[in-house]
Amino acid sequence: MLVLTRKVDQSIMIGDHIRVVVVDVRGDQVKLGIDAPRDVMVHRQEIYQEIQAENQRAALKKQVDLGSLEKVVRRSEP
């Protein structure tokens, strides 16, 4: 892990397109601003972990047989 010291309004670059700026420091909280391209998803770690867990749950669910579903729908039509 790389550990850097930055002050308010100072930033770091991740690659060529992501900039992380220290916006504010109050007590034990640090506010960061993240400037990244729209196609780069940025999440807090706990939210990212929830998304990953939900994706795993969804992958384990049985897939719906669309052919069977179509037959059921056609039978219920007048």
C-alpha cells in the first residue's frame, strides 16, 4: 500500500485520468473529491462489497427458461 501525505487542496493522480483531491480535514474525517471519467465507477468500499455480494447472489439464481415462460403466457391469453 502506498501511503501519501497531502494537505487541503492538494491532490494525487491515479493514472492519467483520475485525480483525488483533499477537500477538507476535520478531526479524524477527511473529505476527498474524485475527478474521474464517467466510465470509471467510484464507490465507497462498503457499497462496492454489497454490489459484489448481490452480483454473486444473482449469478447463483436459476435462470428463467424463456420458452417455458412464453408457453405459460400464451396459455393464459384469451
